[in-house]
Amino acid sequence: MKKLIPDISTALGNGERVVLAVVVGSSGSTPRKTSSVMAVFENGSSAGSVGGGAIEYAVQKICREDMMNAPENALTKTEGYTLLPDGRGDLKMICGGDVTIYFRTLLPVPEIIAEFEKAENAPRDSWFCIETDENGAIFLSENSDECKAKRLAKPYYDAEAKCLKYPMNPYGVVYICGGGHVGRALVKTLSQLSFECVVYDDREEYASHEMHPAAVRTICDKYTAI
């Protein structure tokens, strides 16, 4: 979701509608799991994914044909798909699971534009929330106890609150043992993929912030002390 926010914000700011399609339920074997999200834009392009193949085609069709021009009192809907092992399901896919997709049309109105603009520069411990009730709110939750408790959690769907919650912080921490040329390349690449990197090396010059500016921490110690 974090990577989609700038494109969504730009489209809304240009006065365009955007349709979100989000996996809010899945069981068995499915291409994508709960909280996977795709955005479809007025020009027909899309970003993100809810599974690829036939299911993504079907979802994009609903976004473009049903939701993009939906009246304001019909901006949300939910569709379920069955993917049977023998291909007898709704989409003739043989994954062997069930998936539920939530659709939400975002109107280019000031209150929604403002939340997406805030999310572009959100603090690391913020969560972006989309309520799935009819005409549910979209809001940024900053510095809450939940944010701190789930600091490194992945996106999830709170079924009780009927709310999709996406952390603005990285998905996880990677400990890199060895800060040489390979470790340096790993820090650069992984930090761009939203991981926090900690570098461990027994040589001071290879366990420094100067060597690894994108790392959140460097540790210089003997490897036997790990």
C-alpha cells in the first residue's frame, strides 16, 4: 500500500477517481493473501496486485466497468471467488481456495486527498487505515499504542473493526553479518525494499554508519559474541 500512495495521491489531486481492490479474506491456496491491494486509475492503468491471472482480470473489469462510474451511494462492494482444485470454480483457476475482494471507489474530494497527502510523508510508526463499512473513513493513525505494539507487523484486516490497516514502517529487520562489498550492496538494496538493516562486523571500518548510511544500526564485535 505504501508504494501505491504517491500514485493515488497524484490521481486524486488531478481530480480523478481511483478504485481500490483489496483482499479482505482468503482461505486455502490463493494467489494473494489478506490485505493485498490493487489500485485502478481512470486511464485504465493499475498498480499493485490481488493475484494475477483470471482473478486479477475479473477484479480489474469490476473496477473499470462497475466501480469507476459508480454513483456516490454505491462506492463500495464485496465479491467472493472460489478457486477449486479441479478448475470448477468461478474463474476456472485450480488454486484450491476462496478469496473475498473489497472494492472501494475513492472520490477526489478534499478530505480523502488530504489523508493521502499526509500518508506520503507519514511518520514511521503510523498506520494507514481504510474502514470497509459503507462509506467508511480513510485516515492516518499516528503514534498510537497499536502502532507501537505492531511496529514490524505486516498489513492486516481487522475483521471485528472492519478496517484494513497498513503500517507505514518497514516489514521487517534484516541482520547482515559482514559489512564488506556484499553486505554494503545488500543494505542498499534491502533498504529500498522497506527492510531495516542492521550490519554486524568484527572490523570497525566495516561496521560504521559512514560505510552503511542506509542501515538503522551497525555493530562492531567478535562474531563469537553474536
